[in-house]
Amino acid sequence: MLKKIFSILLFLVALGWGAGSVLAQEPTACVYYFYGEECPHCANVKPLLEDLEKRYSDLDIQRFEVWHNQENAARFQEVLTASGLPEPWGVPAIFIGEKYFVGDTSIIAGLESEILANPNAACPLAQPADRNTIGTPALLTVIGAALVDSINPCAIAVLLILLSAFLLGAGNKKRALLAGLAFTLSIYLAYFLFGLGLFSAIQVSGWADLISRLVGVLAVVIGLLNIKDYFWYRGGGFAMEIPRSWRHTLKDIIYRATSPLGAFLVGFVVVLFELPCTGGPYFFVLGLLAKSLTLVGAVPYLLLYNIFFVLPLLLILGLVFWGYATVEKAAEWKERNTRLLHLIAGVVLTVLGIIVTLRLV
């Protein structure tokens, strides 16, 4: 009797396992189908899709008419770019997972077998859903690059020159503070606008994927050059700073700022001088973001990046204004630690570059 009961239990377990396996194989794949309303080849595909939907009730076939719908046409372009489908492009076209079928003959012959082979395929554009977010590792990379950029001696040196000019000229700490804040704000806005423009140029160029592959190498190169400046400062006849030949002109421009408004306007000019030594990490981040985000999605990350970029400037302003430091002492600290700042920036950028190059971000 126990033997019979045990046999029945084994049979039920086996039956349940088999049923579970069958149910698990019920396709839930997401299929993108792009077609044109008057397309005769698309009409040939229509009965197949309807038949598949009847037989596989959980199958998710999303249809996009692209000849008369601009939004769908833009989606088609995005999927084509992401999949690397070679030109010429046309309809009907179907995308499932990482596979695609173009033309009615190809779709009719291969779609069902691909659905069965890849029953749980996600939608081609499902991750990220709206291309407006990036993962935590990439976010930390953005913040890390911004912090590296922020401790670059260039921006700190320029702020100290500005504060010195205002304190020597007017002797008014409050006026110097306002000038420093106006200058910092203009640096923030100029870098943000520059980032938007360059991000748009990268995406319009169609080289976003190539640039995203190169930014890791760029970061490593810039990082190693900064490390070089720690061990061999100005070795090779240059340093990752504002060229010495530019500094006299830059000082003249700064000393002409006699008001907070003047300091604000000077900030936009100063950015042009700073870009050769501070632009590397920023370009690295822009290339990283251009691969994954739309322009709208990139805006919050560029705003965040530039907050971290100007953070040391705000810290120096606060220390000088509240009497915890003088411009002279801050300048001395900067000179003493210039090589160390290069080393920190170099190590962090090199590590980030290696991580991105190895596709760990």
C-alpha cells in the first residue's frame, strides 16, 4: 500500500514538474514590429502575427507604423542604431532580443523559431526604459570625474587671483565674496552650457558609440600625464595646467574685473583658458553619457557634475570670507600641494579609465 502511495506521489510530482516546464516555456517575449500602412510585404506578415498571438497568448507584439507616424519613425531609427542593422533600412522589420528580421520572407521563415528559442526576450528599448537614467556605478564615475576635475590647480589658481585682485583693490571682504560667487556661478554656467553643446555634437555626429569606447583610453592618458606631473613636474616641457604663456594675459583679464558683474563676465572668458587643463575629465564624462542618455536625460547629470566641479571654489570662498584662511595662505597651500593634486587626479582618472575600458561600468 505504501509503495502504491509513493508511486502515485512520484507520478504527481513528475506530472507537476512537466506541467510547470510546459508553462515556463509559454513565450512572453516582447517583439517590436515596424511596418508601413500601404506596404504589401507588411500585409503578407500580418496573418502570421495574428496566428502567433492566438497560439501564444502571453506574447507581446508591439506594432509601430512608421510611414505616417514620426514618433514611431524616430523609435525605428533608435532601434536600428542600437542593433547595428546595416543599411538600407526598410519595412517590414521585426526585432526580438538581439535578433532582427527584415522583409516578409525572412520574418515568415524565422520569427516563430526565434520566439521559441528566446521565449523571455525583453523589449529592445526596455533597458533603460526612457534612456533618462544611468546605473549607480556610472553615476559614481560621473561624480568621481567631477571631483578630479574640481581639484585641478587651474580653477583654484584663477579664483585666488580674482580674490587677491578684489581684496587688494577694494579691501572689502564682502565685495570680494560677491565677486567670487559671481565668478563661480559663471564658471558653473559656462561649463554646463559647454557640456550641453558638446553632448549634442557627439550625438548628432553619430559617433557616440565610438567616442564612448575611446573615453576610457582618453581618461587613462590624461591620468598618466597627471601622474607624470607628480614625479616629473613640467617634464617634457608641459604640465596639465594653464600654459605659462597664457597666464599673463589671463591675469590682465581678471584684474580688469572691478565689480561682481565684471567677475561674472570674466568667468566665461576664463573657461576658454581653463579648458586645456580641466576639459579632459569633462569630455570623458560626456562621452560616457552620450552612449546611454538622451539630451534631456543628460541634463541632471551635467548639473550634478558641475556642482561637484565648483565645490572647492565655494569652500575656499567660505574659508577666506569667515577668516579661517587668507588668500595668501590658500595660494601657498596650492603651490605646496600642486604635485599632490596632480597625483590624486591622475590615479583616480587612470582607474576610472581602466574600469570603463574593461566595460565594468
